[in-house]
Amino acid sequence: MFLFLNVISANAQQPQLATYRETAQVLVDQQSQNITTAFITLSSTSPLEMRVPPELIQKIHDAQNVSSVTITNTKSCIERVGNKACVLINIIDPSLLESYNITKIQSKSQAIGDSLIGDINKDFGLTAEFYEVFVNFKGQLNKELGTSGNISGNRTISVVYTMSPPESSNFFDYFSSTLMPKQITESGGFIDVAKKMSNDSNSDVTFAITPTQSGAIYQLQVGDRFPIKNRITAVSPLDLFGVDKLDRSSYFSSGFFPLNSLLLVTILSNQSLAITDHGGDIVPTTENNGQKIPSDLTKAGWLFDPSSGTRIGAVYLFGTTSSATKDDLMLTLGNATATVNPNPIPPNPTPTIDYSIYVVIGIVATAGIAIYIFLRKR
């Protein structure tokens, strides 16, 4: 049984959108952390693809103002925790924050967290115990990246529970095998890269549940970090992921799902930079309501927005191809006065694709990156 949900009717090369998504991301952050983070995010909105007990999802929905539940073995998930794994029950309640009554904030938030932690421990085989209530008023990196802050820490109250940290490989194997069906885990693609990354002693694993009006977004993420020691002159994503080729999941082989496998690169620099060269092609684009969007999703290649400045964004689309090489995904950087080698593909003069599908690029970029911003800005 194939589990995806089509949002657009299918014909030959008509794009479809599945509920399961695989996203590879690189965040080069020279502005606030001086660290490059590489991570793979596997996400779904389907309870058939991420099999969290429905009773727990209902309790999260019923709990007042809970914006997400995050389970992670990242080191120092918040300040002062040290080498502990964490369960964070995140709450957005502006009126509670604006009471400026720290005792009220802590007691009310802990009561909400305590109403959920027993079920979370039972359903995921955890032993997390209450540590503290943490309030983040800043959310600085959210502004830099344009993320919403729902799970990334902007004016968020986190009820923190801690436990002994499991090895990342064990943590990832547990979540992937328990939550995800064999139709996904045995279809290869980005999940194989995530599994390989989880064997690195410096990697960490995060699972997040974000309730929505109609259900929930589920995200399983593996990440690794690399200190920035020198001037940024190039980004080679596959070197960071430790692979020579990035394959798409064969889970999508029954149709055309161009936006369900994406590579995203975000560069935050202290100086104005420009992409001066790149592997692969540039995808043809058109303007829609002042926004640059692809005009032909069958083409593989890069979309840059913007391609220069102190914040650079790049998305690699696979088109109808099933993989990309290290050379395809290489980006070269120089000073902002340099010009990009466009390697252009002539744009399609009469695109027939429903442009509403393109909003998912921003959604995927924000959702995948949000977990790491939340964890690293504590």
C-alpha cells in the first residue's frame, strides 16, 4: 500500500505532493554561532508514515497552547543541562508571558508539561524527569532566517525534562523503525544518509511533533556540526553529509514528486558574499507576484534567492532525476561584486503548472531548519 496523499491530480509530468518529505539542509552560520550544521529531516503529516499513538496526539491538541513536543539527544539542549537528552514541551502563550509573573509562568507551564510527560515516556520508552521551565524571549536567529518561531524559540516557554543520553545510532534506529513503515525505511534515499550520519559520534537526533488544526507535523532529524575556521569560499554539501551521491527515495517512484526531495543551503555571513560558480544547472524561473519561482519542475538544478549578500539561500531541485553528485551540488563563493556563472536553461514561455505548489519550498525550508535553530539558540 502506498501511503502518500496527492494534492494535485496526476498525469504524465504533472507535479504531485506527497505527505512524506525528505530534506537535506546545510546552514552555514558565521553570524551568530560560527558553525556549519548539516542535517537530514524526514517529515510527514500522515499518521500512517509517522505512527505516533493517536491518543498522544489528541492529548497534545487538548493541552493548552502547546506548540510542539521535541525529543532530542543533542548536547546541552538548553543552558546548564549538560550531557543529557531532553524532552521539551514547548508552549506559546503571550498573555502568560506578559503577566511577568515568573512563579505563575513556571507553575502553569509545568502543569501543562506534567500532563503530557507520562504518556510521552510510555509511548517512546523514555525515562525523562522534570528539570526546569525555560523561557526564551529573543529568537534572534528566527529574524535572520525569517522563520516563524513556533518551534524555534521565539517567545517560547519550554518545560524541560531530562534523561541519560542514548547513542545517536540507537536513537535514530528506534525512532525510524518504530515510527516509519518499511515502505519508507527500505526505499533508500535521504533516510540512508541520515542513518549513516547517526553513526558519527558527534551527531545528534531530534524528533518533533508540531500540532496543526487537522493533525500534526512529524519530523525526524539527524544533524552534525562543523566549526567554521576559515573564510567561506565554497560549500560542498555531500562532504558534510559524508556521501558521494544523494539519492532520492524510491518511495516516490510511482509518480512525479519534484518537491518531496530537496536540498537547501543557507549561508549567513559576516561579509557580503556571492555565489560565483556552481555545479549542475540553474532551473528556469518566472516571476509570480514578485517572487522568483521555477517554471519547469522537470528540470534539475539550482534556484538562488538571493544569490548574494550576507544571507544567501539556495535550493536544489531534482526534477525528473533520481540522484545528484558531489559535483552537481558544489557551490563556490566570492566577494559580492563577482558575478554568478548562470549556466542558464531557457525558461519555459508558457508554464502550465499550478503555482500554488511552490509555496511548499518555503514551508519545507522553514520547518526543517526550525528544530536546529530552536536547540542551538538556547
